[in-house]
Amino acid sequence: MPVSIAPEGKELCIRRVGADDKTKKHLRELGIAEGGRITLISSNGGSVIVIVKDGRLCLDKSLACKILVS
């Protein structure tokens, strides 16, 4: 399921990032990579806030839909 519709507050495993190579590289540098852990804090309106490692990131909804978790 996309991280944008995942349950809030639950740590999830990133299974796939479906973006172009440049975006994947940037996300990897931020800690969002296959096999990594991510926690959804909120998904309101057009943005999604997640915790990756020790930091919070705000992603736009279209990018968050490309990050698949389980």
C-alpha cells in the first residue's frame, strides 16, 4: 500500500519506491530506500508527514503514493 494511506503512527517497511532514478537517488539520501523503515505521522490535504530515521519529512501526496510499504 502507498505510505499516504498507511495507518498513522505505525512503523512500516518500505517495499518499493516507484520514481525516476534522480528522485530515487534523492530519496535514498534522505533515508527512504527499499528495506528501510518509515512511520506516517499525518496525511492531510496535499501533503504527507513521515518520520525517517530521526527526522521528519514532508512529502507531496503524488510522491508519497509512489512509496509502497507493508
